Amino acid sequence: MKSSILSTLCVLPLLAVAAPAGRIQARNTSSSSSSSSSSSITAEQIETIAPTSNSCDNPPAAGECATAAQAAPNIAKSFDTYGVTSRAEQAAVIGLMAFESDDFKYNKNHFPGVPGQGTRNMQSPAFNAKYAADIPALADKLASVSGNPTGVLDLLLADEEYDFGSGAWFLTTQCEDSVRSQLQSGSEAGWAAYITSCVGTDANDDRKAYWTRAIQALGVAS
């Protein structure tokens, strides 16, 4: 993930439903919350969180930029797939992805350029390998890119559902239940615990700005 897309991207120390063929396999993790529960995400909400996602005119990286209109349905689908119903958790995931991808303009690490690091969650190659292995539809293709981080990333980026699904996957498979419980409160302390204890990076003001816009856009009450 990134400390700043304009400076150095850092590498991450980064539901009970049967997945239909071709969809990411979901896991059952608890997601009850006092916050309102819904997986509906609109392009307007994404633009509030990521203000420059309204357009992909003159993108900084050819072929990587996605608009809010593209991001919204794919993010909503990922919340359905992984059973992320807590609005507080959704806000944290969207805010993180928007920050990491510089308003969805990137899905690969360019600074310093770590091969295989990417998706909208800007995951490390190690996490991308785990993520790809959890997607049944990629099972046959993964064998051909074994040991090739760039090849794994390319498989994930070939489908917008997988590209935008990494944030929800990471939350539900890599974060402890105790961290999720704190995050579901909608509090700043809960968000900071998610960033520091699960994502493994600094809960700085730049990241906080995205989270603040996200909880406002999604109507999260702490």
C-alpha cells in the first residue's frame, strides 16, 4: 500500500454462501454492527470519498484509471461477495483503496515500482498470491504463473471484480475479529486500529482524510 502515491508506495505487511462458478469464494466472518447495514454504493459516494475519480481524462498511468462510475458497482459487489455489511467497515475499506490508488488512478505500484504489487488495495505480491488462490475461477490459470508475481497481478487486474475486490477480501481474511469489532464502531480509534494492526501502516492525516470523507459519504455514526 502507499505512504503517498506521489512519493513512495510501501508494501503491505499487508458470506456463508456457496460461491457460484466464476465468482470469488466468500468467507463467513461476523459483520453485525450498530451502523446501518447495506452494500449499495453509488458513484456519487465514491466521488465524495475520492474527489478526482469523476474523470479519467489524461490518466497518469495508461490503462489503470477507473472512474467512480466503474468503481461503485464493483466495490458493492465485493461487499456482497465477502459479506461486509457494516457501513463503518465499508467506509474504511473504500477510504483505504481510494488512498492507495490515488482516487483509483492506479492499480499497480509505480513508486518505487514493486513487481506484482497492486490491485486497488495496492496489495503486496504475497497477499495477491493468497487472494488469487482464494478465487476458484483462477485456479487453472494460476498454475501457469506460479512464482511469477507480475503474472498473478495481471490475472487479478484482468477482471474489475477481482481488482476492486481485494479490499473486502483483505478485511475479511487477514484482519482479526477484534480489529473488525473495533472498526464496526465507526470510531476513529477503531479505524486507527484497523490501519495499524491489520493493514500495518501509519494512521496518518492523509489516510484519515479519506476515511473521514468515507464515513460522511456512507452516513456512518460513531
